[in-house]
Amino acid sequence: MYYTIGEFAKKVNISPHTLRFYAKEGLLPFVERSESGIRMFKDEDFEWLMIIECLKKTGMPIKDIKTFIDWIMEGDSTIDKRLDMFKKQKEAVEKQIAQLQETLELLKYKCWYYETAKNAGTCAVHNTIKLEDIPEDIRLVKERLKKIHSLY
Amino acid sequence: MYYTIGEFAKKVNISPHTLRFYAKEGLLPFVERSESGIRMFKDEDFEWLMIIECLKKTGMPIKDIKTFIDWIMEGDSTIDKRLDMFKKQKEAVEKQIAQLQETLELLKYKCWYYETAKNAGTCAVHNTIKLEDIPEDIRLVKERLKKIHSLY
DNA sequence: ATAAACCTGAGAGTTAGCTCTAAGTCAAGA
DNA sequence: TCTTGACTTAGAGCTAACTCTCAGGTTTAT
């Protein structure tokens, strides 16, 4: 069962333009061609695209993804490199999640800040608010922010 | 206490070039100027930069950040808009975290895959591996991936 | 007073990752 | 056979977010 680039594009939900761009960048060395030069995608190519998508989601640049694809094409001699790469990428994503969770805390604080301001009709309410009227979790974020500020 | 752009750049760890770029994009309407036109940053401007940084980390484009800064400059009449914006941004970040956690699962699977291949000396080991030799958590990811694949 | 270091805005250049156009080739249905 | 739509490559264009260069003005320390 073979697919043209247009059919495969629908399957993986990536435009044919983008698939050709990936091919040009060397991300799809596994794709077969017909005699007349037309790309023939297979079902198993779907798995390759899943790996590519996964690495893209980690923020890895296309050049580095190409390096990794080339390692796979090279065979078992590159297993160590591939393992190292995934370990590093795993750590990178763990850091990204931690970073986003910090950002989320600040956003939660800001939501509370504007909920309170909305109820009072003015942001000025935050000049007179008492510490004990601030919810526990919000107060912690507020104090963390102050600390960062005073570091500089 | 006023800072020149160079001094402030060090404080917030952003290059003077980038700060001028932000100013040009309208992100720093609160920065005062000396008679001769030189920017005079204040301690409290640090907080503005913290908000800008926070929104940038959520992936918000500079134009949208400018809209938000303009709302703050407009005063209390824009509190509702600002609250809505933060609520949406909070949801967006929660989705990003969920997405990264899925990606992390796949990376963990790949780490296990290559650890196993490394021990065996070949990726071919995965053609003959028994289900019961796959750790519980890894097996779950593997099955989830299969399901996604068969959807198409 | 003068050199060094820093400031200014305008605008050019860079990078990544698409996204599209053009000119031509190929394949399937009426 | 002919039309229509999808395929091909090369290469141009686009957007975001910087990043840097330039020519000129300002500040500060000797």
C-alpha cells in the first residue's frame, strides 16, 4: 500500500509543501520513489513522522533531527549516540516543563490579582490589601516574586 | 535611582540591543527619558520586565504583549480585558504542559528502547522481545502509540 | 579639553521554519 | 486523446524575534 505525497499529507496532517521541505532538509531519506520520480510513502513511514514530530515538539532544530535520522539509517553502530540523544532530550523537556510550571504559578497569581481588582473596580485595592486576605498559595508566589526582585 | 540602558540590561540579563528593540515595538512606554533623550530605567521597571518575560515564556507574540502593556497604561477601565487575557494564557500554558508530558512519555519509551538495544548490541532485539519483558509503564506508552498509528 | 565609553535612531542582516510560485511532468477518468 | 488535477524541483517570499552596523550625540574621567 503506497501513498502519494498528498494522501500521506492528509494522513499525518502536515501539508505537502512542508513534507517536501522536510525532504529537502534530509528528514525523509527513507521515502521510496516511483520510476518517474514520484514519492511513494508507506504505512510504516507514519512511525518515522511520529518520531520527527516528537523531536520537533521538544524544540529540537531540524538540522539535529536530520543528524538523528541519519544515525538510524546508519544502523546498529549508532545505538549509543541515539540513546545519549534521547537522554539529553528527555532532560531538556523535563526542564521545559519545570519552567512552564513556574510561569503557570505567575499566571495564577495574576489571575487572582485581576479577579480581586475586578471585584474592587480598581487595581488600587492591592495597595491596601492585608496579607491575611491573600490565599495561601497566592501569597507564596507573591513572596517568591519579591525575592527574585530583590536579588538584583 | 536611575539606570542607563546598559546598566539595566545587566540587571535584567537582556542585551541593550534587545531592550531597544522592545522599546521600538512599544513594549516599554513607561521608561522615562533625560532631557537629552537618554532612557532612564527605574527599579520598578524591573517588574514590568518580569511580566514581559513571563508572557514571552508562554509563547505570546510581542504584538499581543504590547496590547496588554497598552491596557495597563490605560488604567482600571481595562481590568476585565487583562483578566481574560491571563485566564486564556493560563489555559494555554496548561495545554503546553500536558503536551510536553505526552512528549516526555514517548522520550522515556525511546530511552528504554535504546537501553535495551544497547545491551543486546542490536535494535533487532525488539522484533523478538516478549510483552512480559517490557516494564509496565513502558508497555502502556507502547500501546498508546500503536493506537494512534491505527487511527489513520 | 579630550579621549574613551556609552548613548541615540534608522535601518540592514540573520536564522528558523515554513509557505508559496512557476514551469514543467505525470496519471487517471470521460 | 484530452482534460484535469496532482506530482516534480528550484527558488523566491514571509514572519518573528532578534542582532548588528552606522553615523552621530552625550557623559565621564583624567
